[in-house]
Amino acid sequence: MLDANQQWSLPAAAIACKELASMQPYWIDEPTHPDDILGHRQLAAEIAPLRIALGEHVPNRVVFKNYLKTGCVSFRSRIARVSEDSANSYGQPLGTKI
């Protein structure tokens, strides 16, 4: 796991994630701003099969639901209180990062 802690812009995140892919991280945590759902979707498509994790800085369940709808998140923190049933209802089984 590599934690970017929301420090990269979308273009910088794409570059960094592609460069870090050679390390084969299990996921990249919070690569860009947690409110940028569409940016995360674009990033997930660009860096696949590398996966994205987030959660503790997603402001609420509605925003997290929108992340689930886009399918761009593979892991969530326990702080992002979204049930596995809710995640599975969007066809997105999620792992939990601790």
C-alpha cells in the first residue's frame, strides 16, 4: 500500500501511479482530492490494474455511494461506514483497509 494522502493533482496522480506501478503496490491510497469522483474514475481507468483505496476523507455516505456507482474504488477504510451489502449492491465488493 502506498498512501499519497490527497497530495497529487489528477495529472500528477496519473504520472506518479504509473511510475509506482513497477513496485506492484496492492493499492494507492487517496491519490487525489476525495471530492473528485470523476477524477478518480478517470485515474482508475488510466492506471488499471493498479487499484485505488480511499475512505477516511470522503465526507459522507452520499459521496461514497457515488464512488461505488463509478466503480473506481477497490478498498475503503473502516471509517467510511458503508456496509458490504451496500457496496455489493453496486456490483463492487470492497476490501477494507485498516
